[in-house]
Amino acid sequence: MALIVCTPSEADAPAISDVHLRAMDENLLTHAQFPSPEGLRFFHGWLARDTVEHLRDGDNKGVLVVREEEEGGTGRVVSFVKWLVHRPGRDDEGKKKQKGKKEDEGGKEEWPDVARKEYLDPYAELTRRVREGVLGRGTAYYHPTYLCTDPSWAGRGAATLLIRRVQSLAAAEGLPVVLEATMNAVGFYEKMGFEVRDELSMVLPRRGADEPTEVYEERCMVWVPGRGIVIG
């Protein structure tokens, strides 16, 4: 069955959230941050809203999906990628606008009780700090935040199609691509021309537990235009 890469519609946002949660069901970080069914339901909705934001902000954010092609039309979403584009100067301007918006709305949005803020905010800060250490604070880059494939479609090339699209977009601007890879995805990204540049880790609770006892690791990986695989 053929696979089609395309831009989703806002109506696809819940389906993209479904794929995300199925793909990350075994991920320790996901369940540390959202440890209950109520937390996962909140995360599902948050991910859908995040998808809509990516669709509406075409300059600094992007999202693509892979659909299975069916007779008479396209079928369901089986994989997706989301990314941010960090550009010095533009980022600062966007943050100022967002800060003003939040002040108008009465302050900074807080995570609800069903989410564990102690594993959400530190992870975001850790990954930001590692990326800046790898590239330098003033460097522009593409940052894929999520690349997820429905487990029933794993190994059929959907993720390859998507990351190649992001690489092509970055190459057109002469920018590197930087991402945080889960340990089981490092080999895939190496085949796509990425190199491990740094390590990051956190101590998290086991699924269903409260006490942090498990070391969770990811790798900061970088792809630079002109190196690695040929983009097709």
C-alpha cells in the first residue's frame, strides 16, 4: 500500500494525538510526565492543540503526516513529524509577543494537577541547554520535536519519508537539524545522516510509581546539510 506525505488539516489533530500516544506508550518520560489516565487524556488534548498551533504558524513551526493511500482517496494518518525553526532575533520577538499575550490573559499558563510539572519543565530546560551547548546560542536550526509512527506501521518507511522532508526544508535554508532521540531511535537517525553530539539524562519514576529510581536517557543528534545521506 502506498504512503502519501502531506500537510494535515486541523480536523486531523485528534488522529495525530492518537498516533503519538500509541507510539510513545512504552516511553518512560511520557508516563512520568502524565502518570494517570486523566493525565494522558489531558496530554491527548494538549497535543491536538499543539498540532493546530503548528498548522497556523507556518513560519516558525511545521507538521507533516504520512497517510496510507486507499482506493478512491487517502486513508488514515499513520505517522507524523512536528518541528520548530529557531532563528535568533525572530525567537526573541516571538517571545515578547507571547509574553504580552500571557500578561493580557492574566499570567503564565500552568500545568494541571494531572501532569507532573517536576518532569515537564526540567526536561524542556535540559534539552534547550544541551542544544545550545552543541550548536551555540546564536545558531539558527530546525528542531523536530516529535516524530511518531503507529506501531502497526513501524518499519515501512513512513518516518524516513518525514525526516527527509524536514532535512530538505532545512537544507534549502542552509540550516542544521537538531533533535533529541530516544535510545531506540538513535540507530534510525544515524542511518539518516545524524551524528550524536551530546547525551542527556533524568532520573524518573517507573511507570505506576512515584519515587524516581530509573535513569532515562536520550541523545542530542545533529544533521548538517551537505553531510550524510543524499536528500531525495
